[in-house]
Amino acid sequence: MATYLDHILEAHRAAAERDGRDANVLTDRATSCPPTRGFRAALAAEPGLSVIAEIKRRSPSKGDLAPNLDPVALARAYEQGGASCLSVLTDADFFGGSVEDLQAARNATPLPVLRKDFTVNELDVCDTRIMGADCILLIAAALAPAELIRLHDLAVAVGLDVLVEVHDEDELTIAVDAGATLVGVNQRDLVTFEVDHERAVRMAAAIPDGVVKVAESGVRDASDAASLAAAGYDAVLVGESLVTAATPTESIRLLKGDR
């Protein structure tokens, strides 16, 4: 059964095939960019549970979430609430995001920023660094193991932190073998779209020491966050419940256990 990820990847790989830019030229540009802000370090340094707060206009499964959001205002609200990092969707066709959203959010705060997109080749990695992101997402389910290793190595070489997203123990093994030091466990099933809250709890113990652990998708409230913190997660990545919240600043404080 084809998943939403399959359709997105098909579009991204088709676009990559049409992209005639020189990878060597882009790699040189990427390696000459100013230093990044240290995405992984920001999560590792935070006492208690860190929050990666996402700027997300819509999703394929839920449709419009906040199509008219202001990335500057939202990024500042997230910072005021105590978010450690930002995540910004740059996929336009499926999520309504843009490079401009990422750059506006990053320029509005000192927080490190993850580019949330579907990385399929070396040009994507270089573009991520050049646009100003501090961290790139690599999805284990979207890449062959050799691709994951190659893109992970390139991302590190150009100065990016790398969040490797996994869904199960087999993908976790591939991520660790690729050298991942920042792993996100996506609780959403790729076929049914349902959120399995036990998935992240089960997998937390399997993630090696020294790897920063992030729980993704379906984090609804302080109770979910507390459960994930108790399971051993260093951070939660939260999008839908924050972009639709009446007061995202207060929502982040509650996720962190602040009163």
C-alpha cells in the first residue's frame, strides 16, 4: 500500500532528477557558510525535557492547520515559552512551507533551527546549509541505508547537525550504523497515519547512550510529554498542537512542566 510518504518522495525525487546544478559547487558554498548554532548541543544542554517547536502550515493527513501563520511572531512566541529549538517546514506542495518561513523564523530568534523537509540527495543537504538551517532531517524510511550514510556524512562535513527519523527497531539499527547522534522516533504509522504512543516508549530503551533522543508526532499535551520524559527522551518535537493552540507560549511551558 502506497503511503503519503511514498507520494511525497516520488515528487521530491522527480524534482531532484530535474535539478542540473553542480554538487561540487554547492558543496563548496555550503562549507563556507558561517557557523551553525548547535541544534543537538542545545537539546543536550537543556535540563529536563526540551521542546522543538514546529512552524507548520498544513499536513497531508490533516489539511490546513494554520495557513496564515506569521513565522516571526510564532518563533518569538515559542522562544518566550522556553522552546530550545525550532523546526520549520520548507516543503511547499504538501505542507505549505517555504525557505522564506525558515529564514524569517531563524532571523527572529537565536534558537537553532531544523529544516523539516524530505532530503533525497546531496543538493538538498547543501541547500539546507546555504539557506541557514542548523540541522537537517534524514528519514530512514525514505532512504536506502547507503544513501542515509552518504547524506549523513555530507551533512556533518558541511557543518550541519542531523536528526535521523526512525519508526522501528530495524530503522534504529540503520541510523546508529550510519553514525547518528540525534535520533527522532516518529510515533505516527506511515500506512494508517495513526499515532502509537507506545512506540516511542518501547523504543526509548533501545537507543544507545550518548544519542540524543527525540519523540516526534502526536505529542498532544503535558501528560504525553511527561510520559515521554519518563521513558528517557531528551526532547519532543511538537507541531500540530502548537500551531493550533490559542496561546503557544503557555502550551510550551506546560509541555516542559513549567507552571
